[in-house]
Amino acid sequence: MKYIEENVLVRYQSLFQHFSNTVIAKQQRMAFAVRRVAKSDTNNVMAFLKRTFFMHEPLYKKIGYCKSENDDCTDLDRYCRYCLPGKSYMAEDASGNIIGVLISSISSVKDSMDYRLVKSLCVDPNFKVILDMVDVREKGAQLGVKYPNEKKLFEIIFAATDDNWLNRGVMKKLMEEAEKKAREKGLRLMRIDTTSAYSAKAAEKMGFKCIYKRAYRDINLIIPDPPHEYDQVYIKEFN
């Protein structure tokens, strides 16, 4: 009888150890760390953005701007590299693989970009249409009028998460780091533009308020597939 009890105990101990190892392994797989993007990270960040953002963003996808990781997206690539490293953040898994990126910078509240000049420097005609969309957005948002006492804001330019890490708190953590930096810099506003229904919902969940919303059919430049119906600008104000 004593032998049977000891055998059962050993078996339960073995099962418990197996369960513990499984839990630990799962936790390690789900663990990630967030840090500032360094200049040396640029190429890896760009490859990640091309795979996760360029190919799937509703406007780019509709006009076929970036169909594969091998497509030459000269204009967008040049713009992103110009923004990096900036005040950007990245998330890495336990193996050092990039699983999330937040490209951000400190920008002027009042838009000062000369879109006519920028368009003249573009290589791809499709990207010029994207710039036309941005021009319409800036004129409609009128941030300089809505926030006359603010000169600078913290702008989220691009946000992307690896599909395998969606809904695991990666973007939430990246946004928390960005907000922390914005507050450290003494800024009162954080901005993010959303072109998809999913990113708009995520922005609202993180406390952003929509201050500009216009239907793509009304703009009539690029009309992405459903459920993406609106081009929007969100602002989060700090006390």
C-alpha cells in the first residue's frame, strides 16, 4: 500500500512539474520588452513596417501601393527613414524579434508642410494621391484653430503590431511609453490619425477623442474597402 501511495505521489509531482514548465514556457513566449528605437534599428524597423503596415493599411492596399515585401516604396520608405529614430519605440519578444513599432515625433500643431513641393519630389503617382488625402485632412482638422495656445504636440505617425501579437497589450505598452515621453517634454497634446475602422476603435479605447472625421466617399480620392469608411484625426489632452 505504501509503495502505491509513493508511486501516486511521484506521478502527481511529475505532472505538476510538467504543468509548471508549460506555464513558464508560455509566459516566456508571451514576454516582451519595449525600448526606444535607435538609429541602428532603422533597417529592421523598416522591414517590419513594410510587412505589417505598408501592405495592409486600407488606403495603400486599395491603390496597390505596396503589394509585397519586395515592392519598391521609395516615397514612403524615404519618409519613414526621415522620421526615424525620432521619439519612436519598438517592442521585442524574448528572442529579440520586433513585434510592435510606434513611429512618433514632436510636431507643430499648425501644419506647415508645403504639399505641392513634396508632391513634386515624389516618384510614385499613387503616393501623390496619398499626399492629397493628407492635405485634405490637415485643412479639415484645423488644429491651429482648435488649439491656438499650443505650438507643439506629440504625434503618432505609424503604429503597427505583428499579427501573432495582437490583443496582447503590445500597442498599449508602446502608447504608454509614448505618452510618458510626451508628458516629460511638457506637451499637452498627443495626436494619431486613423485610416481604418480598427485603428479608430483602438484610439478611442486608449482615451483619444475624435476631432476630425470625414467619409472617404465625401473626399472622393481613395475609397477603401469596408469596414473602413472614415478618415479621422484623434487627440488626447493631458492635464
